[in-house]
Amino acid sequence: MTMTISPARHRSLGDHTWQDQAVCQSTEYNPVDPEIFFPEPDETDKITAAKSLCGQCPVRRTCLDAALESGGTDGIRGGLTEEERGPLHEKLANRLDYSRVNATIAGRDVHLTKAERRAVVHAAYRHGVTEQRLAWLLKITEEHAQKLYRETRRALRNRDLEQTTKTTPPPEADGERLGRDDFGTAA
């Protein structure tokens, strides 16, 4: 059995073309009542029907991301109810999805959290991406990109210095390593 994992498809800024592939889009051959996606909390039949449709949808993850990124709290989106999406809304600011970081480095215009933006700066710096390119990728000024690179250089230098001091061997006496017993005892 061969398994293929396709890369994540992230919604670009302002891109709504994914909605054309959504199972919830009503067509002549697939009439879907949009009201089932906005049930009252006690309408379990509607909730079950909506989640069943979402379970078959090829763009379910993109729909969920769009709901979370836009702050959409109404209805069933991405297969989850408003209540189920609540904790995800709270955690969104801390999301760090490296496939989004890599997509951005590759030139895709995807929604990024603050953590993902920091990761883009770090990855771009490590890969030698120019400040001009970083500015274009993050939609910021070149001056801001320069500042981000300076901060990254400083953070990496400080991290390297901390690691060096942690790995520096303790001082030796007459070429021999000092042991615990060499320091005496407290009075």
C-alpha cells in the first residue's frame, strides 16, 4: 500500500475561490439549504446534517481556517459548531504551523499569526533571504525588515553566547580538574 501526503493548501489573503469546491454550495444537482448551517443549539438534526456534509467536504480545513482567521463565530464552519470553535479561536494567536511558514517563504500570501511571522523572519534570515524579499513577503517596509533582521541577529548571538558559557569547562588547578572536595566545607 502506497500512501501519498499532499502538501497543505493554505488560503491566500482575500482568496475565496476555495468556496467553489465546498460541499455546502448549493447547485442545481446538489441543492443544499444554507439554514442547516445555522441551527439553534437544540436542533440536533440540523447540526448532525451539517456536520455530515462538512465531513465529506474537500475544503473543510480551509473553511475552518477562514472562520478562525476572520473571527467568524456564527454557524457551523469547517465541521465545528460555534461552541466547538471557541477554544480554537482562543488558541489561534499562538498557532505555529510550519507549513504556513514554508508557504510564506515560498512566496504564498497566507494568513500568519504573530508566532508564524516571527518564524518566517527567523527562517528567512537562516536561508539568506534578502531584506527586500522579507519586506515583500510580510508586507512591511524594508526598514522594518532591516530592524527584524537586526533583532534576529542579536537574539541568535545572545543564544550562542549563552550556550558557549554553559558548555565552557570549569577552571582547572595545575592542569587537573577541580572536584567537589577541593572547595572545602562551610563553617
